[in-house]
Amino acid sequence: PAALIAFRPSTGALVAVAQNKHVDQGPISLSGLYPPGSTFSLVRAAAENESAGAIARAASSLGWNADFDIPGIGTEAGAVRKAGDSFQLADQLKGQGDVFVSPFGLALVVSTVAKGEAVTPQFWKAHPTKVLTGYQAPDEETLAAVREHMRTTVTEGEASSLKSLSSGEAELHAVTGTARAGGGKRHSWFAGYAGDLAFAVLVEDGGSEKAALSVAGKFL
């Protein structure tokens, strides 16, 4: 099963919502919650330190815990709560344990990084979204550090196979990840933005980030 979702960060408009025929659990692109695995590096890059409180605050500032009433569709972004002990925090830092995100939620997070402020997803122009749980984006210095982390993933890291897709001001910024799940599965993630297009791709049991990279490469 694979899912993809894309936003216009400038307006919050949903421009693509897709999943393949192998999905049988409903709209996983909008509300399927999965461990983020190493894509949680976005939160670590935004946190002032790696204490339980700082991680929870950074996640919320990127939109991880945001909630919306979007006419016509049901969505769930994700959940990150303040870790209660060092073991729980250690799992969170790896994007495992009680940390979850949907493709919708991860696309919202990278949209926030791209725009530099909170993003409100919009599905219908005539029917505005109601914000149930809002958030305030990180300051520009913090966002600059997150963007550098994402850009390095493309120029020197796991997403270097897609660096040729950058052009002019539309430089590709991205994050890759794999996440452990039950039954020995490893989900594949890829999320990022280029210009005014932000996206997230999930491939269930994809094994490595290459599975999600392949889907994103065809989309971009």
C-alpha cells in the first residue's frame, strides 16, 4: 500500500490526495497514523534541545498536533505528547513508541517549514476550514536550521538521487525515513517541498526509503 498527499504551502490548498489499489484500510493518506521513524529528525532539528519538553514543543510548533474540521473530508495529523520518562523520550527521538503521523500530517509539517508560518489546509474555496487546534510556527532562525537539514538530505544524503529536480528558486528540500512497525514491517517515508509544492509519501512495508523516493520521483 502506498499513499501520497500534496499541499500549496502559500494557501494551504490540497492539490493531490492519492493511494494505490492495495490500500484496504480507508483513506490512509488523510488519516492513517504511522510511526514517523527517522522523518522525526524534522522535530529534532527544530527543538532547542532534546529534553522531553523541548521535543513536544517543537513538534507542536510544526503542526504535528494540529487539528482541523475540513468540510468534505476527515483528517488526522498526528500526535506527539511530552515524554514521561527517559525510555519514552528515547523512543520518541527515533520516531517510534507513542509518536504517530499521517501522510496528511507530515505534509502539513513540511508545508509549515516551507511557508514559515502556520498552514491551514483548504479543500473547498467556498467552505473554509475550521481550526480546532492551532499552532504557531517556529521563529525564522529555527526554520532556517530545519531547511538546511532538509536541503542537505537532498544534496548530500539519502535523497541525492532527486537533487536534479531542483531548479532556480524551487530547490528541493526533503527528509527521508523508515519506521519499524508490527510484524517486522518497515514503512518507507519521503516528504519535502520545492517552491510552492509540499508533499508526503508513505509506502507501507516499503523496507527502505528508496520505495517512497521512487513514488515521489514520479510525482515530481
